Amino acid sequence: MTFFEDQLKQGIFQISYCEKCNENIWPPKEICHICFNESKWKKSENIGKIIEFSKKDSDYFGLVEIDQGIRIMGDISSLSTPKTGQIVTMKVSFDSKPHYSFTVKNN
Amino acid sequence: MNNVAIVGTGQTKFSKDDGDVEKLLFESTKNCIQSVENCESKDIEGVLVSTNNNSKYLGAILSETIGIQPKISHSIEHLCSSGTNALISGYAYISSGLADMVLVSGVESATNPGQVLDWDKSRGSFDHPIYWASMLTKSHKTKFQTTEEELAIVSAKNHKQAMDNPLAYSNQPRTISEVMNSKQITDDLRILDCSRSCSGSASILLASEEKAKKISDQPIWIKGIGQKTTSASFTKNTLEEIESTRIAAKTAYEMAKVEPNDVDVAEVHDAFSVCELMAISELGITDNDKSGEFVRNLFNTENRMINPRGGLIGTGHPLGATGISQTIEITNQLQGKSEKRQISNLKTGLVHNMSAAGTSSSVMVLGN
Ligand SMILES: [Zn+2]
């Protein structure tokens, strides 16, 4: 299991970034794609914005942008139909794959 | 740089049942070699196998199976566009002079491991292609006012065209309303909007100009090639665009010295209905907001210009074989050998094959 996955398991979304280049590295890697130096880790702010969404059976899912530019797919909890641009909070976990769960704020 | 021609083609039937990759490879290769009248197998200097299957050493295994000892043999994997990547590698071996004749064989079993890219942590637990396809479809509907009926027409058209393709996994006709009422996968995707994973194999024999003129009276020339990889993770892309296709197409058109409106026939990568609409726009064949109307017009006038063999949706999608099967269709069309699905007066054909939500694309321009 990678550090990223292990942290997801503990409910923490870690972002790899390069201090020197001031760049987030996504998907997470131990090496910066610009300068090839070792990356550092920081915790996500766990807040995102809905880019696009759809629904499977009775559950919404979609593409959400977190931490200025990282886009990930997850389930979306909302009492009414979500909207693109809506702000969501994020919870994460990991079993055999990552799980990203978003909740629409001020529902 | 030597010119490179397609001199032989062979395929198997596509099927949703599990298949033995070695047997399938041999069957399409046998059909390919037998399609060339004066082909001496021992003159094949390269054997390339494209597949997502985990079997090892298939290039050498296929070579031994057909009793040859080529200079070059290896496998090529690039998810759904493995086939065109293998063809373009074969092209490069011949144009550089490293080989005179190269066999390119693609194969897949229906239960292939190529649908999910574990590496891409962007996808979370939504790792099946139906989820990115839903995002692309929803976005296309919103941005270009594409209707569910227009999306359904892509599938109805390709199923209809596949009825005349004896190698397609199914020859069942599907009406627009059948597509629109087929099982709902997500709010933005129905089962008949999806191409189905299949077992199958397709093989092409490539040759240098000198060799082609000796062994073929109808060589089809690879006139233009463009390839582009923009990322591996799907969420780097803008949902309304397939940038890799746009860039690959531009390169291929420039190399072939043709314009999009010169394209008489094209096989495009309709992994899902929305992909055909996006592909024909990025290839410059129509505009994004007119793509639905363009396909509706093709359907209403029974014009088979796009995906005459039935595309991935109508024919089935054996990942490693798909790009090669697409290229065989355009080759046969340009040779006038497409029987019931033959389009008349063809000069220029195009093949478009892509991987992982359009993060990588290959475009080839063929001519007779
Ligand atoms: Zn750096």
C-alpha cells in the first residue's frame, strides 16, 4: 500500500507537491514532474466544487475539483439535484480502491 | 523514408464469449497471409502483437506458430489504441529500412484486464469507463445542446451498419427508440450507448513500396500518421474536448497533404455514443454543435461514411484488435472489397483510435 492509500484509509487526502516549483503533483507521485526532485505532502482542505455530475440508480456521482485544480470522481450527497459550481465538503477512505465522498454544503 | 503499404488483411469473428488469444491470433494471421497471393511467410521480418492480455511473449509464440524466424518480434500495449500503435510501430520499422515486411496482429479476450486503469487515482471508486463516459455525455448535452435522440442515433446507425458486417458480435438491428429505452446505466448513459468488450483478432501485413508492388495488385498506402498523448489520468482533460485527437488529426492531415473535407470514409473510436460526436468534431469533419445533426443526416440518408463496419458499438470492442480492425475496414473500402457495405468513389480514408477517455489518440490517413 502506498503512503497516499494508507492516509486515505485514515481519512486523510494527502496532496503531493513540489516546494521548489510551487506545483501540486496529481495523481500523487514521489517525484516532481518538472524538476524531478522529491515531492512533499500536504493535507487537502477537503472542500471542492462540482465540475460535472450524473446519477446512477438513486445516487449522484461526479467530477469535483479540490485544492485549486485537482479533479477527482466521487459520490455526491445532496438532498436536491446538485448544480455545477456548487461547493462540497469531502470525506475519503480506502479499501481496495480510493473512495471520495462529497456532500453539498447548505443542503 | 520508404513508403509503406497495407498488402494483406485477416480477421476473426468478434464474440462476447471468452476466447483463447493464441488460437484467435493464429486464425486472423492465417486469414491475413492467405489474403496475399504471392506471400512467402519467411519474408516476414517483423511480428508485432497488440493486446492488453497478460500472456507473455506473444510475438515469438505467433512467429513459431506460423513457422517463421523474424528479425523483430514483440508485444505492444496501449489500452484501447494498442492496435493503431502496433501498426504505426510496424510502419516505422519499414519506413526506416529495419524491416521489409511486418505482420501486425491484435487480439483480445472478452474478459480483458484493459478496462480499468488502477494507476489513475482520479477515478476513485468510479473506475469503470461508464463513469467518465457519463461525464463526457452530460457535458456535451449541456454545452452543445446535444439531445438524447441524437446520441441514440449514433448507436442506431452503427448497429444498422453492423448488420452488413458478418464479423460483428451481433447483427441485430436497433431502432432509435430501442436505444433510448434500453437499460439505463446512469442518467446520461444507456446500455446501447456503450461498446461491448469482445473476443476477437485482426491482422494486417505491411510492406515496403518495393515489396508491395511485387506481391499486391491493390496496395493501400499509409499516407499520414498523427499521434498525441496528453496525459494518463482522465481528469486532466477538459470534458468537452478530446485535445489529443485534434492534435493527432492535424499532424496526420499535414503529413498526408489533405484537409478534413477530403475524407471520404472514416472509422472513428465510438467507445460510447458521445465519443463519435466528439471525434468527428475534433477530426474537423463537422463542428461540435453540429455533430448531432451531422450524424442524424447520415442516418436519414443511409450514408455510411462514418463507421461503415459498425464502429465499436456495432462490431464490438476487442481492445487490442480494434485499431487493426478499423484499419482493415478502411483498407477494404478503398480497395472496393466491402461487399454490401461498400461506399462508392473513395479516395481518402481515415482511422481514429484512442485510449482512456481520449488521453491518447492515433489518426491515420489511408489512400489507394
Ligand atoms: Zn519541482
